[in-house]
Amino acid sequence: MAFFQFGRKIELSKEYSLAEIPVFSSLTPPEQKLIEKKARLVEFKRGDRVYEEATPSGAFYVVISGRFRLYNKAKSGGGEKTLIHFYRGDHFGETSLLTGRLHSASVEALKDGIILKLEKEDFLKLLNDIPSISLYLNRSLGHRLTGHLNHAAQRREVKIAALHARVQTPEVFQFWRDLAAELVSQTKRNLVIVDFISPALHPSLLKETFQMASIPVLDLSIMDPSAEGDLKACLVRHTSGFFYLQVLAKESAERKVSTLLTFLTYRFEYLLLRLPAEINDYAFKALKQSDTVYVYSPGGAAELLECSQVVSELQQGFSFGRTDIRVIVPDEGEKKHGAFEEKEMTAGVRIFSLLPDVAAEPERYRDVMRYLAKEMSGTLLGLALGSGAAYGLAHIGVIKALEKEGIIPDVVVGSSIGALAGGLWAAGFNGQEMEDIAKSIDKRSGFFKLLGFRDMSIAHQGFFKGNQVTRFLEKYLGDKTFRDLKRPLKIIAADLFTSEAVILESGKVSEAIRASSSIPGIFRPLWHQGRYLIDGGVIDPLPIRVLTSAGVKKIIAVNVLPGPHDRMDRNRLREEIQRQQQTALETAPLYKRILARGLHKVYNRYTLNIFNVIMSTIQFMEYEMAQSWGTQADILIHPIVKEAHWAEFYSPEKFIRVGEQKTEEQIEEIKRLIRE
């Protein structure tokens, strides 16, 4: 275990922003500053223990990067039992602090990682100074206390999610029901839907769902929510494996609702609550115990404005951070999708997912439900493909190696050349087909396929218009939009005038890739969706944070940019080749020596051309950012061909081979990550 340099300020590192950590995301800037003053960053190496079982509690911990596991000795003696895995944004240690007990389990680093640590005294003082932290922790403390009743060795993590909708339509219930079924299918865990909506609202839908003439109701005014007999009599099992509990509660039933939910946490790993439109006393109590809230909203302008008010109330009244609220909107097609983006900005709503119509697009609907279920269960696997010009051809090798092992990430995000590789893969091209496309760009025709004389431009905006790149992309992607893709894709570009990272996930895929590949000075900025966009690598060369903000817990990142040592090795290799050539020329005829000197001068001038100057300068900067942000990935693949040049698009084989090789070297670690 090693500590960072004394006095290092958290806010100086953008990648460690407290606003991106769920427990702190709802805090005001002054409150976040207060946390920064009290907290410190601690680095752990693989195998280091954060704390040991049966030791006194001394601090509150938040994972900034890396993976950790909570474990204890197995009951039978000998060996260890892993209880929970912790990823970026997860917190632990608060249970022992607040209960005054010894740690009931140990925490160990599974890979190198960084933890934000708050000492006990500072943590307890902050709970008083910043009530929203206390509210956040109280929501989950009741169902995350160590122990099943009185047995500390039986710790399990329970997740409680609430569904809120102003208008309770059959589609709302169907969404919640199908999400429950998919969660059970994927996790094989016990799950119950706790429905506080009157059964009289959709009686035929309930009967059809459970194939029963009538649904039993747990009436809290006359029944005991902690009585095993009353509860069992009202639980209905769906054919897909989840349980359903219809609850009748009155305004004054908040205490019984709290008792019911606590009782259920000892029997189910997932509780999905369907709450009434109006947040009454017992709904307020239910929200207090929920980890996340799903807000189902129609897509009209008025509805989205109303939705933004609901989101604001949840953030202010319950200390839910922006990462704890999932806004679900029915998907009415690509035109509506584009409209959502404008309404999203004006209404202040961040749409988490668009839900396709199950009757019109059953396959897409199932894909979205599968994605949402994996997100809720923390099993999403994301692939971040970084920028790097021709170096990025190694991404194809990475994809080939993953496909060979049957490993298919749930979502891919790319910058620049990473956007191109990710876009082709998401469109349905496999690794071998992508390699064939790369090989079609040979030394003789590459210039005309990607650039061409017709594409040359007056250099005040860029040397090339970029139209030829668009034509090349459309040859393979056609008019495909993000809706047409086989896998979720996010593409990163940069706003030329605001320096913001722009996440592109609607409209034509070819245009988004073109925007993300607009290398400053070489290609013109692209006017796209109301902004002038340039190369995504300038602002986010390894877009891991886009995945973490989308709820992805398990991340594979590919950084293809060479670092200083790689460049120095390449120069040494080049100098050695030149020395060998010079030695060979010493006995060569005079005309060959003169010719060699002339070619050497031409080569030196070529290496100082404006394109090399631009690309080298950009890549120096991008490498430093990518290197820093790469620590947030669970698996970081760094496939480098030291003797290569950034413009060698005509030599794809060597990049692809090293991408395959470096991925194969880490394939067992990737499999372990997926199994966790």
C-alpha cells in the first residue's frame, strides 16, 4: 500500500471528480470542497488488504478506480468466501462505523486501484455537516447491514429500485414486469415486485400476467407485514421466476411499509417497487430505502418538462445523484429521437434509455431489456476504444481476440479511430471482415480512398474537407443510424468552441464517425447537430468515463497511443538501422553514397512536415490523458508497434496482430472479470 504525494488536491485531477461518484454527486460545490479537504487518495496494489476481518472500523471508503472484493472465512473452515465485489463509485466501511461493530469481513484489491478514504472522525462529522450524505447512506444501510438477522457471515447485497410514473399505463407495468423477468433470467437471484398501485387499475393485465382469476392483496391496515404466514399467502410467482406482491397501504402506513421492505430484504436480492404517482407518506418511506429510481415518462415536450421537475424533486428531497435516476422514455423513431435531444437540454432531463415498442420491434425491445437488466445487476461489460490514427488498427485485433473467446461487450464507445472500429463492429461487421476492409487500403490507393485531390481544401480550416472519408464510411455503413446498429454505440467528439466532450448516439453513424475523426488542422471541423465538432481524441482519447456514467461496472479499455518510452525505443531502432545502412555504404560505389545522402535529407525533411508536427503534438497530449484515465479501466490493453508510424494505414497486419497478441495475454483476466 502506498500513499499519493502529500498535499495533492483531488480537484486537480479531472478524472477523480467527486461529481461522478454517486454518494457525492448530489452535493453542492462547497460541500464537495469540504469532502476534498478531509479526504485523501490511497493507492492499493493487487493483493493489498484495505482492512481485515475482526478489526476495529476506522474509515469510510469509496472506490475511485480498480476492483476490490469483500470476503470472509468460509463456514466449513479453510478457504475464503467472496461476498461482494466493489467497482468504481461503490462505497464500503460505513456499516461498521455506524454500528460500532468490528469488521465482519476483509476487503482486498483484485487489481491496482485507488480509494478515497475518510477517517472515522471526519466521516461522522461530515454526516452532521452534510445531511444529504446521511440521507444517501440511510437509503441503503437497512438492507446492506452485515448479517442475516444475527449471523454476520451471511452478508448479501440487496438492491432496491423504485418505479415512478405520473400516468400508470399498461406499458408502464409491462416494462417493470419484463425487467424483472430479465433480471431473474440473468442473475438467477430471488426477486419480488412490490406493487403499491391499486389492482383495480389494470385488473385484466394482472390476471393475464399471472393466469389467476384474482390477485391476493397484502392489506397493511389489517395484516402484519412481518408475519411469515400473511406474506406467503400474498406472494404470487410468475412463470419466469420472479414473485409479485400487491400491497394496499394508506397514508399513515409508512411504518408498516418500512417494516415490510426490511423483512423482504432478508428473503430477496432484488426488490422492484412500483410507486403511486403522488409521493405520499408511505411512498416517501419507500423511496428513502431505494438505491435507484426509474422515472417512466412519455416523450412529449410537456411530459419531459414535468419529468424534469420530478427528477429535481428526487435529487433535492432524497439526495439522489444524477447517476441514481434512470429516465425511461418510449422510443417513437429516429425523428423523435433527435427531438428528444433538444428537449433533453431545455427540460434538463438526461434520458437513460429509449424503450422500443414491443409489438413493432420485439428484438430491439428484448435487447434494451437485457441491457437494462445487466446495468441494474452491475454486470454490463463495456469496451472503450481510444484514438491514435493508424495505431488504432490494433482495435481490430482486440475485437478478433475477444470474438474468438465468445466475449461480446454490451456497449462500445470510441474516439477518433476508435469510433471507426467501434462503429463498424456495432454495425455487424466481425473482426475478420473489419480486417479485410483495412487491407483494402493499400499504399498505392490509400490516399485516394481516404483523401484524394478533390478533397483538398484551403488550409484556413483544414487541409482536407473530409468528404472523401465520409464517402468511404458510407460504402460500408450506408445510411445506417444508431437505431439500426446491432450493439449499443457511443461516439465521442469535441465541441470546437466550448471544449466540451460531445457524446453522439443518434443520427447517421457515418457522420458521427466523421465528426469524431476531424483531426484539427488536417480535416475541417464538421457542423453536426448544431455544433462545430473536431476529433474526439483531443478531449477524451480513452473514453472510459462515458462508460462509467452510463452505469457500466466492468470496463476493457484499449490505449493504442505510444508513450515516450515507446517513441524513444522507435528512434533507437531507427538509428540502429541507419548505422547499419551507413556501414554497408562505406564500401559502396560513390553514386550510391551520394544517392543515400540525398534520400536521407529528403527523409529528414519529410519527418518535419506539417502533418507530422500536428499529429505528434496532439498525440503527446492525448497519451498523457489516456495514461491517466486508463487507471479507471478494469482491463487496460496497450498494443504498441514501436517501429510503426501514425499514417501507416496501408500496413494493417502488424497493428492487428499485436492487438490480438496483447488481448490474448490478458484473456484469462478478462474472463475472471466477467465471472465476478
